[in-house]
Amino acid sequence: MPTRPNPIQPTLATALLLVTCLMPTRGDAGLRSAAADQAFRDPLGSGGEGPAMMALPGGRFVQGSPADESGRSDDEGPLREVSIGPFALGKYEVTRGEYRKFVEATGYRTDAERNVAVHGQGDAEGCFTHSGNGAFGWSAGTNWHNAGMAQDDSHPVACVSWNDAQAYVEWLRRETGQAYRLPSESEFEYANRAGTTTPWPWGTDPDGGCGHANYADADLESRFDNFVTASCSDGHVFTAPAGSYPANGFGLYDMAGNVVEWTQDCWNAGYEGAPDDGKAWESGDCALRVMRGGSWGFGPQALRAAARFKPAAAGRGGRAGFRVARD
């Protein structure tokens, strides 16, 4: 059963948002040995290598946002301390090229390709993405290899659902013999913050992220007039090639922006009753799954480290992708 969170009153919030890195306390021998070099790739049984991974230290951090943080939602509380064990996380978002290798090896067809219905929305053709002439919506024929925007195989894969991400990690488990999975929501926020305590991973200025992340900015506003944007320019309208912006303190790229990322967790409207050991919360409304990190089409408030999103598991959009974790 999930353990109770440790709620923290949001007074003196800046002082309370403390991240303490600890010595590793759990993880298999393979992960512990990989941690010496931090970055590694597992060999695939069929040849080649899996995605680049970073071995992260365990630690404690305060999850969520204080009541006075601009743009917050009530589902980002109560503030609570969470302990995270050592684990590995994808250095980059899974790229279209990496996803292509999986599809070609397995013949898998994504939810967009099969026009799978979406919980709460009904029938859905293709992917919810840019459909031309400044319009965004469900667009027949759009999917992971035709996401309604200019991409190549170096870009993060988009138009993939939670189900499609699960299919990829299951394939990685078979190919590598390692415990690949999606990160938990708590692991994602811990890795995104990487020791920072500010509302945004880059600091306190909502318009100061363009040298750090691909999000809704002046470049997007120059093409479309229906987005809330930052006033700066990050150089991209849609997705950018994975790793185009500087890594964070854990050596991870694009934790904020580019594509919003699936986590393992079911949706719950707040942290009351959530696990405090960093594991995924797999009870609640499991027809909806938590996404984190924001995307190229999300405004500054949605790129805050505490921001949460709740799409349906079969939902897929041109702003949605994922990265993998491994025990």
C-alpha cells in the first residue's frame, strides 16, 4: 500500500525546497558498476545498443509547489519530502530513430496508426497535432513517423501514447535483459530539478528559458497566434533534435520542453496518500496517466518543475513523447 506523504507547510518555501543527494542505497550490481561512469548503453540482443542512459544518485527532495508559486495548480500539493533510490534515466528523450528500430524489429503499430479511441474523447483518428494552416487537431494519417511537423530521426519521437511507450520498454527489457520501464512521476521531478529549488529548472524568470529549453516562444508566436508564449527565442518552432540545449546538473537533456513526457503513474489530483519512496503511484484514475516536463508548444507556466498533466493512456499528440528509466 502507498505510504503517506510528509506534508510541508509552504512558509519559507525557498528554504524548504531543499534537495539532498545521498549515497546510493539500492539498485542492482549492473547499475552500481555503471554509476562509476554515469553514462552507459546496454547492448541489444539483436545487435546494436539501447538508448544512452545516465546513472543517477539516490537522494531526497521536496516534491510539488508552494501555494504562492505563480501558475501553480492545487494538484501540485501538498509539498512533501520524497526519498529516491539510485536509478538510471535516459540521457535524452527517445528519438524517432530509436523508436523506428523497435517498430522495424517488432512490426508494432501505434495507437495513432490504429486510430484507437481515447478515454473521455471517443473516436480519434491519427494524432492530435499540427494539421496545416495554423490548425491543430486530430489528423488522420499522422503518427510517430509523420507527426504533422518537420522532423528527422534525431528528433524526439512524438505522437506516441502511454501504451506505445510501454510497448517500447517491454521490447527493451526483452532485448537487454534489464529492468527498463517508464520513470515514476517523483523520479521525473527529482531528475528534472537536479538539485535546483526554483520554479523553473533554469531559475525564476519565465522568459529566461530559451537558452535552456525548447518551449512556446517568439519563434512559435511568429507562426501561430493561439499560444501563450515566452518573449525570448529558442530557435525552434516545433521539436528540436534531442540534446540541442545544455544538459542539467544530472547530465540529462530536454527534461524541460521539447516533448512532454509520459511517466508510469496513474492520475491523482494531489499527493495526499502518494508513495514517499519514489515509486510510481499505480492506483487512482489509471485511465489517465501523468505527463511531465512541458513541450515545444507549452507556455512558461507549464514548464515549471512541479507542473503536472493528465492525458488518457491512449492519448497521443505532436507534443508528446517519453524517455526510459532502468533499475
